[in-house]
Amino acid sequence: MFSIRRDERLNAAQRRYVWQAMLLVGVYVVVLMGCTWAIRVHAPKGVELFLLSLLPSLPLLGWIGALGLYLRAERDEFIRARLVAAMIGGLGLMLAITTVWGFLENGGAVEHFPTFLTFPLWAACFGLWQCGRSIRERIGGSRA
Amino acid sequence: MNNHLRDLRTTRGWSQQELGERLEVSRQSVNAIETGRYDPSLPLAFRIAELFGLAIEDVFVSPSKEN
């Protein structure tokens, strides 16, 4: 087992969220590997195939829920405002990318973008947005 | 929004961390408010003013009165 060292920079809501996210990622990896293996080996059909295909999405839905619960639990309004701003920025970035990709795909210029990658793409855009903001703040300082 | 938070805090000899603990917010929040990067909500502005025993307008400068 691993453990998180108590970090004074993290408040109680943040620590709870980090634990939930780590747990859900672990569950996601195990469930995804298990379901992929089961589909390949047993070649299920009908309801079984539907459920095995659906199962890996549940930990990710849980992660989205955990993020929402964290936002509600975060009592520091500045941190909450920064987080929400980064989420909206990441969402805008993701919408821009998927819109451009969709038209390119429609024209046959690129391959199909699997929709299950939408959440990881948003998470990446969310992270990029936060990195960009940190750089902007270090260079010149900007508002939350 | 300009404010006198840094002066008020240093006059009492508090660090940003100490002020944050008294207000139940992070040190980053205190820093952002002091430097004018973040305008606090009305409830937090009241908490800040009440902590120093002042009126809100004695802590925060009205944007209409800024140069």
C-alpha cells in the first residue's frame, strides 16, 4: 500500500479529493483491464457485452462526481474561483479542439476521434490551462 | 480592487499564513487579495473588516474613488 504524506498545503477537502481520485483511477485501471480481457477471451454478446463495455466508464463517472463534490466542499472561495475558471478554460479549449477535429474528420482529413477520450482530453486541457495561468502569473500577474 | 489589507496585517505583526488561519482561507487567498488579483466576496470582505474592527470601506477602496 502507498500513503499520502500529510501536506500542509492541502486542506481537508483537497486531501479527500486526492484520495478519491487515486482510488478511482486504480479501480478504473483494474476494471478496464478486466473487461477488455473478458471481452477478448469470452466474446460475450447482448446484455453481457453491453455491461462489460459500460463498466469501465463508471469509475470515470465517479471521478467527475468526486470533482463536483470537491467543488462543493472547498471552502476557500479564491481556490474555488481559480479552479472553476480553469475548468471553464479547459472546457473551451476542449470544445475548440473537438470542433476543429470534427470538421476535419467529416472531410476525411483525419481519423475518427473516440468519444470516450473526451474526459481525458478535458482533463489535459484543464491542466494546460492551469499551467498557462501559472506562467502568466509568474511573468506579469493576472486576476483569478 | 485596491485595499489596505497588507498594511493592516503587518501593523499587527501577522504573516499571510496567520491572517489566512484567522479568516479560514489559504495563504494564497490572502496574497491574492492583498495584491489586488482577487476581489473577495461580500461575506469574506465583511469577515476581513470585522477581524480588524473596521468598516469595509476602511479596508477596501471603492473602485469609484480609485485614481
